[in-house]
Amino acid sequence: MTLPGGVSRRDLFMKLGIFVNVVVGAILAVPIVRYLLSPVVRERKGADEAWIPLGNLEQFPSGETRFATYKNPIVNPWDGATADIACWVRNVDGKSFQVFAINCAHLGCPVRWFPQSNLFMCPCHGGAYYQDGSRASGPPERGLFEYSYKIESGKLLIKAGEMPTPGDASNIVREIRPCV
Amino acid sequence: MRLIAAIGEWFDARLQLGATIREIAQHPVPRESASWFYVFGSAAFVIFMLQIVTGIMLAFIYVPSAGEAWNSLQTLNHNVALGWFIRGLHGWGSDFMVAIVLIHMVQVFLFGAYKFPRELTWIIGVFLLLVTLGMAFTGQVLRFDQDAYWGLGIGASIASRVPIAGPAIVNLLLGGPIIAGATLSRFFALHVFVIPGLLIAFVSLHLLMVLKLGINEWPMPGRVVRKATYIKEYHELTKRDGIPFVPDAIWKDMLFAAFILASIAFCALYFGPFGPSGPPDPTIIQTAPKPDYFFLWLYAVLSFLPPSMETPALLIGPVIVILALLLLPIVFGEGEKSWRRRPMAVLIILLSAVSLATLTHLAEHAPWSPVMDAWSGIPIPQEFIAKRSALERQGALVFQAKQCHNCHSLGMQGGKRGPALDAVAVRLTQDQLIRQVIQGGGNMPAYGKNLSPAETTALVAFLETLHPAGQSPARDASRAIALAPDAATPPPAHP
């Protein structure tokens, strides 16, 4: 049977079948894509980052740089040890502090502090930083990532919650120092 | 016997697969292609089968949870009978698979097998290489140890450099703002469902095309591929000089595959499984993360690229390489197949092989990494402090205490990040040494703020002793004159 306009009944149903599936597919794609993108489109920053206590001020003597760890503000029970993040706390002069991310600004390896030479060194590709976090040598293009901090009732708090990466300097208080 | 035949016929009457299988098995291959050079593709396929089987067996025990994965690997290694061996087979199988896929690709490239009509077979082969490397990387992440944790950090740091979308890509990759449970779960899904699915689909297409288009004939210098005539020529060749794949050609594939499987089993037995190294605890920072074997070359590239080149090279380099591989059969779909008439092809392979081997070798030694414990763990060899003055020995102490040894070697010991200092006094004068120590430069940090004048004096005094016997240290000729008032002014006349 052929309808007016030369379209056969079978053709029409075939096209209807395709059309219905395309519509249903498109509707289904919305929640699927939203689900896949959930790590990106969740209400970022506000939710991810929080003020986290690093410990009492007495733990960070004046003029010294000390290792500190904190628990990430958002954790799942199955995160295990990965929920614990390390950082370096520098008590500059008893009043002001600097809190550096553990991740090298080159590719994220853990930097180590050497109090004798006052340098941070990275074991991966040999990046080195001065005690104030600025770049000393090696492949990093900039200084260490630095967390914002505040002091409340004798405790040092930092704003953290996101792994710092060279492409995302949003949680950095210092301006990016160009490589010289 | 008759019963078996009867059962076989019963099934074939319903399945109707017998004729198809016979046709596939007996498809003619050119006599000269039934060669030991044509066994790598089938070997890669057999290793893939091994990876599927051992992977499923590991999944019986492995827990894809950031909190438990490392423990479950320890259980596999120590508490499950032969768990270590299955892990060894899977790990070594992965290394062998990447190696065989690369060798297969080199053979196909040198034998011109990517030319008409097999362009698409090559293009899908490029995708197969990419998913194979994808399996290798995600598999390394599932071995959720220190190297996996910091390797993910490196992956995220590279991904973050993509303009504009970088931070979003990092979050997608990690499944959240940090490397944690969600990260391992999604790499598990990639390694176990997504990439193997792609791999099976690509392998099926790849094999189907090999069957439909026929295996590449042995390339002869002067036998040129032309789109107009090739298919006719190929069919004449297989008709005139073809042999059935089963049994005349397949035995070489079978022998080689068995040899490779035996080699993997030997490596698993003799060398054991890979790791896991330390637990994935980011607060344990006494670690020097390194990627698995087939990504070592990349580790070397990342340390050698100048900072300004790094982001463009990381983001544009892979795109260029993959595009070149994909476009190769489209652009060079006709012409000579034999490597004897394609010097550029041979040179490209040699250059790539030498570069990758050199970079891999360098990465195994990682001369760019400071030796983090050299200052406390590697003493200065005796000959550098024997018969030295008190000041010079004090300088040697400063050299150790200020971690100079982490980056500079003495007597072949210590870091290689900076130049060896065995003969530094021949290269630099006293003033130049002081300047270098205080101001740094040339990839050395400045130590001006970290050394007292006394320490600097002692250190430079020590450095000035570092010259081969019989070779005098560098001297600034003008300095002696400038500093000696006697030489500059005429001696007073004695009364």
C-alpha cells in the first residue's frame, strides 16, 4: 500500500521506528552524559575546598619548615590512605606562614624539604625550590603551589581539597612566577 | 568414531558453521608469506587471550577499592596458592604484548603491508596499538601502589596543561578533586570493561580484514603496488603459488606463539610478579616514582624538554605522531613495498628504535634525578679528603651537609643532576667557584642565603682541591697582580 506522496506503508513505519529510537536515545543521553560529567559539573570549589586544621601553632616553630598531613575535606569510606594528604608548613617569622602543596609544580611528584640547604627537591625530574617556594632550578616552570591559610584559636588552618596541577592555579595565593 | 562424526553433523546441521570455518582455515596464502616474519600478529592475539584469562583469574581476588586494592595484591602474592604466578603471567604478558605489537607494526611497515588495499587494516592496527598502550597504563594504575599513585599525579599534571579544558579533564580523569577511591574505580572500569571491549572490537575487524583481503605477499623489489591492478595480481599469485593457511602456514604461528607463551611463563616464574611497591599512601613521600618499562622513554623526555617546550611538546607531539601513523597508508597507498627500495622507511625505523632505546636506557638510570640520600648515605671517597687542610676538610663537610652530593658526584658516586666535580677546579677559578655557589645559575640553585661566609670559604677551599694530580687548578692571572700590592707598586728602595 502506498500513501499519497509515494511513501509506502512499510517505509513509513521503518522511518517511524528510527525516529522514535533517535528521540528516546537523545532523551536518555541527557542523564547519561550528566552522570559521566559529574566530577566536572558538580558545584565546584565551594563544595570541594574547605578550611582544614593542620594542628596547633606550637607544632610549627618559628623559622622552620615542617611536614604536616591532613584529611581531605571530602572522603569516601573506601578511599583508604589516599584521603590523607601531605603538605609543608613554613613558619616564616612567627607571625606569617607559608603552606606548600606536596606536589612538585612540574608533574606532581612529592617534593622533600632539606633544612640544611634550605631547598625543596623533587625526586622525579630534579626540580628544586627555595625555602619560600620559589623556583630554584630544574624543569618546573613556576614555584611550589601554596595554600591559603588562616589562624584561629591557636590552630593553623588551610584551604584545601583539590590536587594542585600546573594547569589549574586557582587555589594558589602567590602569583605565578615565570621561569627565568 | 562414527558416533563423533554423527554428533558433529547434528551440530553442524543446526549451527551451519562448518563450511565457514573450513573456508577460513583453508584460505590461500602466498607461499612466501608463510614465513617466520609473519608470526607476530598471531602471537599478539595469543598473548591477548592469555591476558583475558589471567585477568579474569586476578579479578576473582582483586578488590578495586583504593583502601583495599594494595592489600588484595599482597594477598594474591602471599596467601593465594600461585597467586603470585598468575600476577606474574599477567604483568609479563602485558610487557610482551606491547613488545610484540610494536614488532608486528615494524614488520608491517617495512614490508609495505599497509599499502592498498590494506590501508584500513593498518589504521585499525594503529588504534590497536593505542588501546594496547591504554591497557598497559591502566593496568599499572590497578597495581595500586606508590608508583601508581604518583603516576596518576603525573598523568593529571600533563592533562591539566590542556588549554581551557585542562582542569575539567583532570577532574574527569581522577573522578573527583584528588586521587582517591573514585579514581581507582574508574580506571578499573576502563581496564576491565571499556578498553578490552574496544580491543576485542578492533581485533575482530583487523582479523576479518586480513581474511577478506588476504595476507600481504612477500615484497619483491620492483613489484610495485597500483590500485588498478593490485587485486587481480594478488589473486593470480595466490592461485598460482598459494598454500592453504591450515595446515601449511599455521604451524609457524603456532610454534612461535608457544615459544612466546613459554617465555612469559618463564619470566613469571623466574622474575616473579611486578610489585606492588609501597602502599599508595600520599603521606609517605620517601619515594622516587617511576613508570613501567614501556613508558620509561616518556619519563626521560619529560626531564629533558626545556620548560618552555614542555607543554606544546606534550600536547602537540602525540597528535602529530598519531596523525602521521593514520595518514601513512592514505598518502603512501601505492608504490614499492620492499624495504630494499624504501631507505626512508628503514631510516625512520632505525631512528625511532635508537631514540626509544636510548631514552629508555637513560630512564633506567635517571641521571637527572637527585640522589635524595647521597648527602647522608654516600660518603666522600677517601682520596678527596686525605692530606687536606682543616679548612678544606671543613669544606668537604659543608659539601655533604648542604646536600651538594645529591646532585654532584665525586669519584662516580652521588647525583648526576649537575656536573661531576672531580676536576671542577680545572674548569673554574676561585672567583668563579664563589660566584657559582652563591648565585647558582645554569640549573643550579643559588646558595647565597644558605651559606655563611665561613661556610662558603671552606666549601670553595675544598672545591679548589678537586683537580687531577699533575694538573694545576684554574687561575685568574690578573688576580695575583691585583691582590699583590708588592707586584703593582715598585719596591721601596732600601736606604
